Amino acid sequence: MNLLKLSWKNLTSKPWSLLLSTVLFALGVGLISLLFLLEKQLQEKFESNLAGIDLVIGAKGSPLQMILSSMYHIDAPTGNIALQDVRPFLNPNHPLIETAIPLALGDSYRTYRIVGTTHEILDMYGVEIGEGEIWARDMEATIGAAVAEELGMQIGDVFASSHGFLDDEQFAHDHDFKVVGILAPSGTVLDQLILTTVQSFWHVHGHAEEAAPAVAEEQDEDHAEDDHDHGDDEHDHAEDDHSHDEGDHDHAAETDPHAGHDHGPIVPLLEEDPEEEITSLLIKFKARNYQALNMQRSINENTDLQAVTPAIEINRLFSLMDAGEQALRLLAVVIMFVSGLSIFISLYSSLKERKYELALMRVSGASPGKLFLMIVLEGLLLAMIGYAIGIALSHIGMELVAGIMKSSYRYSFSGFEFLQKELYLLAGALAIGFLAAVLPAVQASRTDIAETLTEGR
């Protein structure tokens, strides 16, 4: 029988001791591995969604909340801001700003968030259209790849948005959106968003409510009147041709859920009513010079707006998380130390029961080196078994966490990703197993044959 088989037989002869040592070791390894997986995948998600954004401008409130809601879409917005307050930043000839992307937030469809924005957001995140086309009119929507996959949505589907981020029919709006395109998978936050125009938000929250009383009044006065009659006196007074068309649209929106698609091409925000509101602006500078870097302080001190640098807030978030992560790592190290101590005690105590066996092995021709190696192999086997179980537990745990994170925040994580750090963790586990077995192995190699055999009689 070779030394490896003999070492394994010695371990399995005491199953409870083997179980205790491996469980402790597995818990330590599994916790450290799980922290590695969470840290790497969280960092990847946050960094991939920075998208070169230099500044986020929005309503006063928590800076971190504004970043999480406007860039990562995992928190509620801090509030809305008037279009007139951010018009200077939307100027295409601004000397410092290369791109300014407006966001209108607050609605969702089956918990997937609807974002009113412009086409520039696709270029900022480097996302291309996969099927269909990019939204070109109000009440049209281009959905992310994850939205299409999870909800089984296709081009041409029609859906109604809900106020807030809960899947509750009580908060559903009357106006419908039409899916005109599906984005290609990108691994960015756009995979889980439904994109439309900013004006669509205004139609849903403002124009629809204004149109409803007018339609109700018209129907009360004349039920037999044609709903689409452009000669209707209710629409003619004090209206030019453009407002006449808008009145027809609002009227049609109440009688035809698909009428929202009759809106004209997207109107630039600079030409819209300055009293309308958006949620935030994503800013990318032309160059990071002194004037650009000073813009945040200037906005915060001289306006009612709030400007936040994403990189600073994300680093602050990681620093807050780091304290808890360090505590968990320390706990894992303590568990591994205890498990190493358990291995040492198990091997050391077993030597007293195996003295006679070891002496017989020496008489049979086994060298002190072979006895040393046999005990070391036992320590290494315990470490490898604990490591294997710990790694399996960490990846299973990560897969469970991934399901929770996806359900709560729509971010995709995976328990099937293996890291190079886990190889370093294997080396550390084997080192602990070796160190725990060294002293018992040295004692075994120094077994006194004559004394032990005499005592065994």
C-alpha cells in the first residue's frame, strides 16, 4: 500500500475528526473565495458603467443616491430639476462640455426601469442596436437585451408604464409604449433599461392628465361626434395648426392606446417649454482642465442644483464597503487558523494511538522520512478536501447571491466564474495544512522502535 492510500485510510479511520477539520477549513476558504468573487464582479459592474462620465447634475440630495439612481439605476432619484436650470449645459456650443445627456426617471415596466433620454447615451456606453431601430418618436421604446430576454418582449409589442419601480397595476399609466428596437448585449446597465424620449415622460405624466377632462367633456356633449374630426369646435378655438395637431393627439390617446405613436419626430430639448422637468444630466467634458474640474464646485455653490463626480462617489462607496469586507476577511482568516489548529490537534493526538503502528512500519523497513511524509500527506489531504468543499460552497453561494441581486437590482452576477486568486488561495490552504502537520510528522519520524514495541507488549 502506498503512502497516499495509507494516509487516506488513517484519516477515514476517524470520520468525526475528519469532518470537523474539513468543515472548519471549508468555511474559511469558502468565505474568502466568496468575497473575492463579489469584489471582482461588483467592481466590474461599477467600472463598466462609469462610461467616461465626468459629472452628474441633478436635484439637491444625497450625492451617492444620485449616482446610483442616474448611472446604475439601483436607487430612487433625488428629485427633478427644471429644464430652464440646465439649458446652459445642453448648449451644443458649450466651451467645456462635449456631451450632455438628459435623463427622465421614475417609471418602470414590470420593475425594469424606463429612461427618457437621447440617442447620445448609446454612444456614451458603446452600445449598438441589435434588432429593429432606435426610438425616433415619442412613445416609442428601444429595450435592453436583458429586458427582451427576461420578459420575452419583441419588436412591435405594446406595454403601459407604471409610476415608480414596483410591479403594481394600481400605478399603471393610460398611455402605451411601442417596442421598436432591441439593443445588442453589452454588459452595461443599458441591458436592463427601456429607453425612450424625455418627451414621452411628459406626455405620460402631464399631457395625458390634461387631455382626459377635455375628452370627457366632449363625450358628454356629443357622443355621436367623430373622435378624429379636425373640424371640431372644441379643438379650433385659440389654436394654430401645430396646437391643433397636438389636441388631436391628446384626444386620440384617450380613445386609442396606440395613438401615442403618432407623435412627430423628436424635438430638441432646447426648443421645449423651459418649465418642463428632467431628473438629471450626464456630463462628459471636452478636456479635464481647471475650468472643467471647477464646474462642480461652482454649480454646488452658486445654483440650486447638485453636481457630483461619479468616480469620487464610487470610491467612497467602495471605502464604505471595504470596512465590512475587511471584517469578513479577518473572520475567514480566523476560521482558517482555527481549522489549521484543529488539523494539528487531530494529527498530534492520533500519534499516541498509532505509536505501535509506526514502530512496526519502521521494523518493516520504512524510513523516518517516509513516516514524516505520510503525516504531512494527511495534513495536505485535509487541506485539499477543505479547499475543494469551500470553493464549491463559495460558487454555489455566489450563484444564490446572483439570483437575489438579479431579482432586486437587475444586475447579472455569476457563480461560474473562477479567479486566479483562488489558485493563490489553494497555495495558502496547502501551506496551512503543511504547517499543521509538520510537528506531528517530526514526532512520528523520531519514533523509538525498541521503546514503543516494548510498551506495546
